[in-house]
Amino acid sequence: MRKTLILGIGLLTALLFILPVRYLYVCKIMNNCAPIEVESPARSFTLSLMDGDSVILKGYEQLAFANGTVAPDLTVNNQDFLDKVATYIKANPSKNLTITGLSRKSEEGASFGMFENLGVARANAIRDFLVQRGINVDRISLDHSTIAGENLTEPVKFELFEPRPDDYNEEGGLVKAQFRFDNMTFSDANFEFNSDVFKPGSAFNIWADSVTTYFELNPTQSLNIIGHTDNIGKVQYNEDLGLRRAQSAKAFFEKEGVEVPIKTATRGEKSPIAPNTTAAGRQKNRRVNFVIK
């Protein structure tokens, strides 16, 4: 019995040694192992570039993002689509582009770096690809949305628009959210409803840390903070609430030791970036915009 046990242990030890060595020789050295295929969901060919009701590009393979990630798994077809989007924008200088990134219901509330949600982070990742293709970043605005379930079959939407006079603020900048380091937007998640008490979240803190360092290296720059609201309530009250929120954000940076000039302003309910007819739209409109100049 004892000999049988010892023999069994010896065989097990030999197998534990032989199998990894065989794998190393056959697969790694001889390159003679068949790859393990992992089945991934089929992508539909419904990706399009819209200009209002007009379809500019259609029939391309949808982009794909793994759960919780912001970097897309680009196919050759995806690359071709981005090439054609960039070509069209270059050929039509009056057109700008809004990229809307979507997230799953289970991803709701998750942030990524300085972005408050995965939808914006995904849209930003796609914007980077277009900027690499020569598109001016000022011509691309971002948006975000969350779907009701988990089947993220159309994670990014592309829509062209032609800026109108009321799309610009007094400083000449587009009202549409940019979500860039030097033109960043944060939602009212940093404030309680109908409150001007600033409670910065993790995404804002990450961005603010970088901004503080940036101003230390660039003391001649300045910061403009603009408060916005939805259209619930009286116009004058919303004007005041937007300003009070901007001033609270200014006090945060002053407490952090930022010494560059900081200006505050309010647009109240006058510059919505989404329809005020839905709760999601009103939440997007209740925001504070930070512009570095």
C-alpha cells in the first residue's frame, strides 16, 4: 500500500513537470498549437453617420466595448468607417460632429479617469481616433446616454450638425459639451438637487488635481467657471443658482491654492445641451463648465 502511494505521488509529480515542458516545447518553441477560439457576439452592420434625417454613411460594422472598458476593439471595417467620417468632415468645413457614447445599465454610475461616466469616456476614445486623422478637436462635441439593459449592440452614435448662432456663448465657444481637459463639463452629481454646496466626485477630483498642477506650470493662464441649470423654476432663480454653483466651484480651487485669475458666470437655463422634456435631459443641463484660457 505504501509503495503504491509513493508510486502514485511520483507519477503525479512527473506529470506536473512534463505537461508544462511539453506545452513550452510544442506551443511556444515549435509554434504548433492551434489557437483557442473564443466566441464573441456577432456585430451588426448598422453603424451610420447621420446629418439630421439624412444618411451620409451606412452599413458599417458596429463598434464594440467589453463590459467596463472604454477602449474599443476596432476591426478593419471600423477603421474604414472612421477614415470616411474624417474625410467627410474635412470636405465639409461647415459641419461639426457629435459623438454619443452609450453605457450599459450595470455600468451606470461608473466613472473613468476625469470622465463622470463610461459613455463620455467611450465617446472621447473615438474622438481621439478622429483627431489622429486630422480633425480639429473643436469640431467634435461629446454626449452620453445609458441603455435600459445589457445588450450594447450600438455603443456609439455619430451625428453631424451645422452650428447656429445660438449654439455659441458670449465668448464665441460652442455651447455643446466638449468634455476636454481645457473645456470640461461636470454634471450636478457634484451638487445636491437645488443646492449650491459643492461636493466633488472622484472624476472631478482627478481632473482638478491635473488642473492645479497645470496652473502651477502655466501661471499666466486663467479659469472661467460657468453654471447652468434646467428650466424647472423661475428664470431669475435659475440664473442665481447657476452663479452660486460656479462660485462654490471657484472657492474649491482657491482652497486648493490655485492663484490664477478665476472668473465666474451663469447661463442659468439659457444654454441647454439636451431637451428639458426628460429627466435625463434635465440632468445633463444642470452642469458646471470649466474653461481654461
